[in-house]
Amino acid sequence: MNIINTIIIGILILLIIIVFKDLFYEDRIKKINKLIPGPPTIPVFGNLLQINSKDFPKSVNDLYEKYGQVLRLRLGNVEAVVLTGGEVLDECFNKKHREIFKERYLKLSRYLGKNLNFISSNGDNHYVIRGVLASEVTVRKLNNGRIQSNKFILEMLNNLCKDNDETVVKDVPFEVKKLASKIVLNFTLGIEENEENLLLIISRVSSVFKAAGLLLYSDYLPILFPLDLKSMAKGDLISSYFFLRDYFEKKLESIKINENINNEDKTTKNNPLIEDYYKKYLEGSIHHDSIILPILDIILAGVDTTSNTICFIMARLINNPEMQDKIYEEIMRNDVDNNSNNVSFSDHLKYPYIVSIMNETYRYYAMISITEPNMTTEDVVVNGYKIAKGTAIIKNLRGTHLSKEFWGDDALEFKPERFKTQTLNQKGLFHFGAGPRGCPGGRYTESMFFTFMVIFFKNFKIVNPNDTPVDDVGEVGLAMQCKPYNAIFVKRN
């Protein structure tokens, strides 16, 4: 009993010391950042207990509405600043301060990537693995790869509808995830996976993205790791991540790479992306884990974000059939010699209404509501506030895309007409992030999104089988998750 009492007293003394240290000692970052507006903190925890762990984006956006475009949070022992608004994000990540905001803040839970993947790496490794992907998503190579992608889209539609003029498709989001998985696996690994493995991959990818969108307290205060065990187990984050990693390592071993790879003309033949990373490894440019881990990131992001984006807009178009009519009219104006099924990304300038639909989808559904944090590498002044070196920077994309402060009184309406020009990624949109750490596969996602829209709505219209509108309010994850819904696919003559 004396030993137990001694331990309890020791713990209490330690807690008292921690609380007093937090109350009366200010390190350099805290001294500088304390002048930034933000909610009051409590010792040790800071603002952690004021955050809804199941909807971190909403909590952050609510605080933005109260404290403004630059606000300070203290999450456990981590000093953080939340930035909201196109002008602020553009200044920090694209223009004046882009190098200061370039580094990624590494969360404890992201050490699964060993600092060798897209999400968590910094410095030369990130530069190399990013460059490999960028070289494979040029417009020319996306156009060269369209035959395979378009084939998968048409196969999905034919398999679902067969010879029927009208087909009730159950769980449309799941079918779209199957399609996205086939396209991304072909791009990254050069394979067409069997149905059983495809379903496993979809399940594991969804688990990772749902769990990774939750606030993990131990990312900011390691002693709270026990509180995260339940949510991490529920989301199957760790087991799903390692399942996918093991799967891709086995695929790497099965890929036969011969000397001809080094001599192939990459402008005429699209090799699987994993071969490009393997070559970089053989050259000594990257670690062996950086063959697999970037591929894992691409498949996680490519399957989940792209499929959910498509599913959200399909739900919106089911509820607004007049928009489908406008899309079909635009496709028919460009359907010379029945060529729409062979559409490529370079054709998108011919389809201004579809492009405006895409832009408004990126804005309205704010797919990645909160991106992975960056970190300041120098002291910097933003919007009149000084932010200290070493501060975690959180981009509030939900507020940036949906606030009336930036988009006017109709911000919460879905209005493609607000984007009247034909340019993708218009000013004020940050759905692929911004600056040097923006999504390197954004163009690939746009290509998949655009070609799906043209091919699908040329061949089908989509109808609600029920009297109530389709629910297009997403569930929180690292990317917003579209809820399952059914739809009637009606073939067009």
C-alpha cells in the first residue's frame, strides 16, 4: 500500500509541476504567438478538449467564424495557427512566403510513413518522389493513357446495365470506388486486380481515410495515446495501413523489371508508376521504402478522394436533373462522329459547363476540409500577425471554400455559374492544397473526373428511385465520405 501511495503522490507532484510550468513558463513560440487571437486555453491540454475529435474541420471552422482568418490554437504541447481565406493562403503558400510554409509538420501518427512518403517527408526525398509523379501526369501522358481509363469506365457501365434500358444501381459510391480502384491500380502497378482483392483494397482504403480524418489527441499530447486506442482500433487505421503496405510490397516483388526499361521511350509508352520509383531506387536517389510508400499514398488519395468527388456530384445531379440536361447538350455539341467515348483530358476546354460543374464541386463539397499541417521554418508576418518559427499551420479549406466572407451570400448554394470561364483550379479554390506541398496528383484526379463526366452523361442519365432527395451531406474523414445511395441509370438513345 505504501508503494501505491508513493506512486500516486509522485504522479500528482509531476502533474503539479507540469501545470505550473505550463502556467508560468513561456517558450519562444508561445511568447510570439500569444498576440494572435484565439480561444482561451487550459493548462497542459490547451484547446484540445474544446475540439470535437469526430469533426475537427467543423470545430476549426467555428473558431474561424469567431476569431478571424488568422487564429491561434494550442493543441496540447503544439502551437498551431489556423489560416482561412484565399488571399491569406495564396500569400503564404503561393507568393511571398511559400518557402517558409513549405515544410510539413509531422504528427506522431504519421510516422507510419517513416518520413519517406508524400505526406510526411521533407527535403530532398520529397522533391524526388514528387518529381517522379509530376513527370507521369503531364497532359501528353494522360492523353496517352486515356484508352485504358476510358475502357474501365465503359466496362463499369456495361457490367452494371448490360442490355437493360433502365437499371437500379445499388450503392453507387461503392461502384464508383471499384472503378477508381481499377484505374489507379492500372496507373500505379500496371495490373487489373481480381474482384476479391479489389474489394479488400477498397475496404482498407476507406478504413484508413475515415480513421485518419479523426483528431488523434496523441499527435499533440503523447501521454493521451490511450484515449486514441479506441478510435484507432475502430477505424482500423494501423492494421489497414500495414495490410495495404504488405500488398504493394508483394506486387513489387512480382514485377519483372528488365534492362529495356531504361531505354524505353516514355513519350509513347506509359509504364506503371512503380517502375519509375524502382529505377530511382536503383540509381540511389531514394530509399527502398520510397518505392512503396508513395504508391500507397497515391492509391489512398486517388481512390478515395476521386471516387467521393464523383459520387457527391452525381448525388447533386440526381437532385437537379436540369443540370444533367445542360451537360448532355454540351457533350452533343462536341460529339463529332460519335467520338465522346474517346475523350481525353486535353479536350476539357471544349466543355466550359462541365468545367464549371467540376470547379463548383471542388468548392462546395470541400473534399479535404483540413489538410495535413505545414510548419513555419522562419518567423513570418501574416495579415498583421507575427507567427513564430516552428508553428504548425492548419489550412481551413472548409471555411475558405464555403464562407460568405469570401463567396458572398450565396456561398452555401451550389451554383456552377459562379465559374464562367473554362479554367480549372480557379482563384480561391484550394482543393488540391497550395504551393510546393499541393497535391502532386491533382491533374490525374481532374483527368479521371472529367473523362468520367463526359462518358457517363453521354451514355446515361441518372434518376432518383425514391421520393426523397439523395443525401449529399458527407461524413467526416481525411476526405469527406459520400453516404451510400441508390440510383436508376437510364440509357440515352
